[in-house]
Amino acid sequence: MSPDEPIPVHRRTIALVGLMGVGKSTVGRRLANRLGLPFADGDLEIEAAAAMTVSDIFTQLGEDEFRAGEARVLKRLLHAPRMVLATGGGAMLNPDTRAELKSHAVTVWMRADLETVAARVQRRDTRPLLRGRDPLVALKAMAEVRDPFYAMADVTVDVAKGAHGEAVEVIVRALETYWAGAEA
């Protein structure tokens, strides 16, 4: 296959998108294991590239610089061999990143009710966009802006309740249905 040929959907990277706290990283690792694929966490890859934590990038360089670095890292990952990729919650906001995802990945919107997500994100104080804010209020505001972008994903799965293993199986079934439809 030449570099200019489109990648068949069943051979593309599987990119998990959605709000922070929906389980993209945890479920992504399990999904990669289930499918026998490598796994990459976009935020960890950004930290490695910057030699700084996400929190430090936000604090020292600002959100705009974080987003620019995120776009560069995700583009590199999307041009790498097939994997399961957990993107950051804001990755879909960038039009260039959305275009890269559209042409090099099958995107899966992991959707969950905001109360469940708020309860999850309160467990750690490592999320710069939530510092000093009520998590539920902040997540509602983010969802209002981001959900229309997440809705552009190829596949949508509801993952609010239940174990991570159940979420993996729901995603696998949704992907199989998507791939079968894309092949038809």
C-alpha cells in the first residue's frame, strides 16, 4: 500500500475520545490487550515529549502551548503503526487533529453521564482545567462545547456504569459493527 492510499478502516488506529474521566486510558489499555495492539496514552506521550507534566505545561506555558504540543504528538502517533490511542479530552477541538483522526483512525466516543465522570475526576487533583472549580459545573461547561465534536466520532459507546471489562466488550462489539458496515 502506498502512503497516499487511504488506510482501510479495519486496519486503522482506534482512537478513544471523550471527556476527562470517562476511562479512555484505563479502558484503552484493556482494549489494546484484548485486540493484541499496542497502546498509547496521548497525555503521557505529551509529557514525555515536553519532559514536563501536563499540569506543569498548563502552569508554565499555558493551555495554547499544551494544545499545540498535543496536536504535534497526536499527528506523530496517528502516522505510526496501528494502535489503541487514548486522546486527551480536548484533542477533538483542534480542526487539524480532527482531520488527522478522520483520515488515520477509527474514533470511538466514550460517553458517560456527567455525575459519574465528576465523581471519578474528584479522586485526583491532577487535572488543570478543574483546579479550584466544582467538577460537575466545569464538566457541564466542557460537555456543552465538546460534545458536538465528540459526536463526529465514527462510533459512540455509553460507558458510564459497569466495569472497565464491560466497556471493552461494548467497544469491541461497536467496532465490529462499524467495520462490517464500512466493508459493505
